[in-house]
Amino acid sequence: MPFEREREMFTATCGDCGNECQIPFKPKEDRPVYCRECFQNHKPARSESRYGGRSNYGRNDRGSRFNRDDRPREMHTATCGDCGNECQIPFKPKEDRPVYCRECFQNHKN
């Protein structure tokens, strides 16, 4: 390419072997830099999903995206804002917001 310029290289000392090496970024004082050979030991493992395999990143054994454990959910007793019946809900109700039982909740979904 006619407008391609040569990348500026910086001299650094490898944090593992101590050899001097050239890197394409300005090294920071608080972070180690590795030569080409030592860098291979510090690379994160690649996910198989990039090559057609299945990745479980962010998923638990049940396939859910959220990492919930097998403990039963804590249920709270509340009074339905429509019918006035007592019901169990999986969250702590707030004083300023109405809570609906399972049946009445269907009327408020939109």
C-alpha cells in the first residue's frame, strides 16, 4: 500500500527471561512485557467456539446465561394488589409498588 507507514517499535525488557525485545507499543511501568517466546506462556486460552466448537462462556450446566446455583429461591409473602389474596413471590416487595398474585399478574402483562 502506498500510504502504509512503518510501525514505531519500542525497546523493552522481557518480564520472564530478562532479554531485551522490540514491541509495537510503549511499555507501561506497572505492567510486564514479554518477548515473543515468553508471550506464548501468558496468552489466554482460545475458546473452541471460534472454530466451530461449542463455548460455555457465561453459561452454567443447564444452558442458562446466568450463573445461578441449585439453592431454592427465597420466597416472600405478599398481598395481591388486585384481589387481596396472600401470595408467595421470589423477591422482596417494595412498599410503594403493588404486587400481584400469579393469576392477577397475567392481567397486567403487556
